[in-house]
Amino acid sequence: MHHDFALLAQVGGAQGNFMTTILFFGGMLAIMYFLMIRPQQKQARQHNTLLAGLKKGDSVFTQGGLIGKIAEVTDKEVRLEISPGVKIRLKKSSIQGLESSGGEPAKAEDRKEEK
């Protein structure tokens, strides 16, 4: 009879360890979501908004570091004038951001004020 209580105590302890493990991994997933996944999704949304709002005459910079003025915008491509009379074709997704007048990247707030 004494052995039956010991067996029940072991089973109860195993269930407690299992719940602790589940809570630990659940907490780790929550931390990863708020520190990594959510900010990355927000940044992707901002980039998509930027790409959707591109128009002729915008001064932009690319992921490769080129700076120029948009001469033409299509659904998937941008024609960028990098020097007077020198235009190149780029994928729209390679545009990194808007260039402000001082050579620094324009902030999203600056873009909203221009409209």
C-alpha cells in the first residue's frame, strides 16, 4: 500500500514538471514574438507603405547605396536618374528610403507633412 502512494506522488511530480516546461516554452515564444517578430512585421509594413507612395520626382536611396531622383514608377520597377541624363532601372523593392535635402534619410513624419 505504501508503494501506491509513492507511485502517485511521482506521477503528480511529473505532471508538475511538464506544466512548468510548457509555461517556460510559452513564455520564450511570447518574448521572441515581442522582441523579434512584431518589430520586423512593423518595419515590413512601413517599407511597403513607402514603396506604394513613391512618385516621380522623389529623391530616394537604394539598398546598394545609390542616390537619385525617380524619373518613372511602374508596379514592379523604378527608373532612377542618378546623374543628369543617366537613368537606371531598378526593382521597386530595392528602394530603401526617401532622401531628405540634407543627405540624411527622411523620416516617416517628414513624408506625412509634405502631403
